Amino acid sequence: MSDTNIYADAELERVGFEPLISNGDSAVVSSATPPGPSGDGELLDAYSQAVVKAADQVSHSVVNIEVHKVVTGRGEVRAGSGSGFVISPDGLVLTNSHVVHGASKIEVTLDDGRRPDAHLVGEDPETDLAVLRIYAPNLTAAKLGESKDLRVGQLAIAIGNPYGFQYTVTAGVVSALGRSLRASSGRLMDDIIQTDAALNPGNSGGPLVNSRGEVIGVNSAVILPAQGICFAIAIDTAKYVAGWLVKDGKIRRSYIGVGGQNVKIHRRVVRFHNLPVETGLLVVSIEPNSPAQRAGLQEGDVIFEFAGQPVATIDALHKLLTDSRIGNRTSVGLIRRSTEKLALEIVPGESQWRGE
């Protein structure tokens, strides 16, 4: 992930403030404008009503998450905070992987102040999603929508706990669809929602909802120092990943064990071999005893094809390394010594993400 993509999981800091107007122990309320005879409800425009209704529907499902980690020489310390939301009445909670990754202890606080026991069911750092299980009765599950039907410009409402200010609501619009964002594992996450609904540290893992109170995304990241450029993982992706996390505790993916970078293939080589792409993946390192080493790949090789599909970038290769490739013999097309075209067979193994 680039240096400008900053996850909203920073250490919570105490924010001091003073009342705008105070008089002793009681606040001074201006009476210059008396309330209207019909009540405040009629003063709300359609936009305000939509935001209020959506926030009311979802706020009881939003939880505050505090994470503790073991630090050498210091023992268990508080390491940060984030948000999440209940997705089933039996206590499943969806949040970001980066909020809870490496936690020795996870504390969850509900909107009514309850602090039920919580544990990690599973996480997938490559889509930045995690599922927790909490043990408490009378939970309110958020209604999950469908992100495939989203339109640019429609209302987007974010609910979370920025800087410890619990159940904060911000509103904006869906700024763009189909964005890509780099996960902490290095894999590119697709189908990301861009919004200008303000997100801050502590919002991570909270819901992004539409005007009907349906969750359309999981708030994940912001770009600093830009303002109004925030990102959420599409709920269609989140539902798929959450299902597998509940079932297996992880998402299975294949790997071949190479480190690489995108390079341009010489035009003469492309024409001579009639290659399907003009760029490929230069192999700069090979893990010991990996599928790539066993298959005979070498540093300096340029991969241009995998399983019969063109590979123009490292992200294109990632998309082809699905769970169905694990243990199955797969063809790899490559250029060696800048001019020689080779076809090798490789048996991908199961990926084990080892990042922190």
C-alpha cells in the first residue's frame, strides 16, 4: 500500500475541549429564535430525515472495539481502537482485519454500555476483513444491502467511533465505484467504494449505509493529507468473505513463492513470440522450497502467462491465484534471458499470510 493510504486505526488520543458557552455548571441556551409552533420535525428537510432515519436504524448494531497486544518488555498494552457492526442476532460482528490483527485481547462495547466477551472467528488481511463472535442476548443485527446496485452520487452515511467519540455519524455521497486499494499484505483489493463521508481514526470497521439504513460497505481507509477521499470495502465482497471466515476461519488462496515487479517487455520480443501482453512480471526473488523453485523458475524470468491467462502485472497474477489452483498442475509462460520463450508447469501451494 502506498505511503498516502493511511488506515484509520491510529492510537486513540485524548482530545480536550471546552464548552462553547457556559455559565457555571449549566449551559447557556439562546432564546433569540423561539421554536416553531409545529415542532422541530417539520423543520427537517428530506436530506436530514434520511440521515436521521438511517442512523437510527443502524446505530444499535454498531460496536466499539478496543484492542490489546503483548509488547516485549511491557506486557499487554492497549494498542488501538476501531469499530464494527453486528451482522447476526447470535453475535457475529464484522470489522477490519487491521483493527484486530495480532490482538492478544479484544474488548467490545455495545451501544447500551454492555461489554460482552469477544473472540476472533477469523480474518483475511488480503481483503482487510475480520469476523468476531460476541456473547450477549438481545442483539440488533444491521441490515445488509447490495453494493452492486450503487450509483455515484447517492447518499452515504458512516457510523463509527472516531477518536473515541462513540456512535459518531457523518454523511456524504458515493464519490466513485470500482476503485482499487492496496491491502497490508500487498494484494490489490478490488471493488472499493470511494466516499466523501468523513472518516477518522476509530472509524475503521464501521458500517457505510445508504438512505434506507442498509449497510453498503465496511469503512476501511482514508488518504492523507487529502480531505474527503475515504474508502470502504463493498458489502458484496464482505458478505462473501465473512461466510468463508465463519466456515473455515480464513480464505484459502494459492501461491507460487516469487517476488516480482512489473516490467515492460521489449517490443521485438512481443512481436517475435506473438505475446498476448506488452508487460509482464519480472521475477526478482524466489522463496526457498517454494512451488516456483521446484518448478524451475529463475530470477530474471519474466512471467507473461499463467493458467492460459495473460499476466501483465503482479495484480493480474494475484487474481489468478485462487483456491482452485492449490495442488493442481498449472502452466506458466515466461521469457528467459530476455529472448527465450519457455513453458513450465507449476503446482501452487496454499498461501499463508505472514505479515504484521
